[in-house]
Amino acid sequence: MNTLLKIAWRNLWRNKRRTIITAASVFSAVFLALLMRSMQIGQYDMMINAGVLDVGHIQIHKQGYWDSQSINHACEFTDELKQIISSESEITSVMPRLESFALASYGEMTKGLLIQGIDPEIEDPRRKLSNKLIEGRFIKRKDEGIVLAEGLANYLKIGLNDTLVLIGQGYQGITAAATFPVVGIVKFPAPKMNNLFVFMGIENAQEMFSPYFPQLVTSIIIDIENDNKLDKVKNELSQKLGDHYEVMGWNEILTEMVQQIQSDNGGGIIMLAILYLIVAFGILGTVMMMTMERRKEFAIMVSVGMRRYKLAFVVIFETILIGAIGVIAGIIAGIPLLNYLYYHPIPLTGSTAEMMLEYNLDPIMPFATDSFIYTNQSITIFILALLAALYPLIFVLRFKILKAMRS
């Protein structure tokens, strides 16, 4: 077998042009597939990371809250509950939130808004909310002030140090009303968020919506260290907390985004399949050309005593070696380019950038460098090259010696 492998290797370089053309077709297929798939996976990763920054990897609510989105289904974030959650080794941060809607009034202007009571010392370093400030400062723990989104502030015609009146429904039907000074204004790229959000310290939100239950929260946001252990951590928390709480992963919360990714991924796979089909015919055409050029060579080798099955092995080894050369060259060329694009993504401008900003995404075209991108594309192209080897294999086993000699 070693002898046949040596013969196959030497045969490759007896006609360098033919070998280079065949390997180049495999190389181009691997390189283009890597570039296309890396761009797709990078886009999905950016969407997922943006969503996880907002909702966390896992959320815990009182049973029934997610369907009703009512503050009456809020729960108390007791020390016992915090200890149970924090006992999971994979969890890196635990962030209580109290979210509810209210009616805001300033002067003659009123508008409905979403109040998000947060712990700024935990959430600001994570979500970089203070980086979005255009006026004033961001709230601090036990701060009496609030931070408004720019669109909301413009609509209400309110500025720094002005007092905003808030009124809404609190826990178990009580009236929630309070006044807060505006200490900062933030600007979000997404118009929906920019026209809706108000941030305040969670203690202020609890005092406004549930003065008799000071530890009330609507959700507990959890971040984990390893994304791959999301289901494991979620299942363990569900078992510990029981039926009184609902434990949801980000993929259950961001269902629209997950469906969008799945739909786009399906279209991407179809485009990739079309690319593979074009490449497969390109490789097959090159292999057929190579086989036709060598008909007389095959006839002479069989005439001088070489068994057909050994000749078939030589042809298979040649195709495997050419495929391996093309795949390895494609990976070698792809790694530095994808690594560069990973750290220096392509900036987007114009209407495409505006559309990205509306979805609260950075206006860039990101790329991914996950190892499965290289392995999946390389294995697929290599298999296509092996399938193309069936043609010379069948030819070697069935050709007529005299007819091949006269060709």
C-alpha cells in the first residue's frame, strides 16, 4: 500500500499544471465556503450577544409572570433565594430587576413609558449604559434621580434637574406615584428603546411600586460563564426552585430573534449548497479531464501487468492527495484573513447601517473564527472531492485496453 501511495504522489507532479488546476478548484471552494460561513456565524453571534446583554443568559420569574407581564406576578428576592441561585458554580452574576409601565407627566406633556429598576453597579459595567450618556450622569446605587432616553426626554420637553411625575399601578393594585429629578439622558440607536426607557435604582422602583414588599422584583437576570452549559444550569435551577418559579433561557425569551436566525441560516445553507454544487461540478470536470488525458497511460500500466484494483487505488490516492492539498491550502489562506476580519470587522454605512442601529446592533459586518467553521467546510469539500474520484475509479475498472491505446 505504501508503494501505491508513493506512485500516486509521484504521478501528481509528473503533470504539475494538471495537479495545480485540480487543487486550485478545491482551494477556491474551501476558501469561499469559509468566508461565507464565517460571515454568517459572526452575524448570528453579534445578534445573540446583543440580546444576551439585554436579557441575560437565564431569567427567573415567579410562575406566570412571562405570560402576563404583570407586576402582580412579581416575586420577592430574598436572601434565601439569592443563596440558592448563587450556589451554581457556572453563574457569574445575579442581577435583580423591577420592570413596569407607568404614565409620565411634565408640564402639559404626558407619555407612557417603561421603567426599569436596576442595580447600576452591576448592570452598568455589563451593558455599558453610561457610555450612551449625552447629558448629565448615570444613576448610582440608592440614587434619588432617574435617567431618561433621549427620544422620551425630547417628547416631554424635559431637561436635566427637571422633576418628572410618574404614576401607575403598583403591586396588588396599589397606586404607584412618585416624582424624580432627571440626572441624565441616554441615547439608544434603536428608536423603540430611545422613546420608551427610564432607568432608576431598584430601591426607588421597589419603593414606588411595592412599598410593603421592599424586595420585590419582576425578574432575576443571570449570566453564566460557559454558553454551552446553558441547558444544564437552567435545568438544575428549575429543580432547586420548584414549580413556584419559571426559569427561562435567552432562546425562550428572544423567540423572534431565534426564528430570524433560523430562517436566515436556512437561506444561508441553501446558498452554501448551491456553492457546493458549482464546486462539485468544477472538481468533477477537472477530474474527468485528467482521466481522459491519461487513458493511454492507464492502458499501458495494465498491459505491463499492473492489476486494475491496484491502479484504482493509485487513482483514489491521487484524488485524496489533491483534495488534501486544496483543503489545507484553503485553511492556511483562510485563517489569517478570518482572524483579521474578526478583529477588524467591515464597517457598514448608509441605509444598511441605519437598519442595523434600529435593531440595536453595531453597524459592522462581523466574522467568526469558531473551529467548527473550518472543520465542517473542509470535511464537506473533501467529501465532494472523494465523490469526484468515483469517475476515474469506474473508468479504471471498466475501460478497454485496446480502445484506450488507440485513443
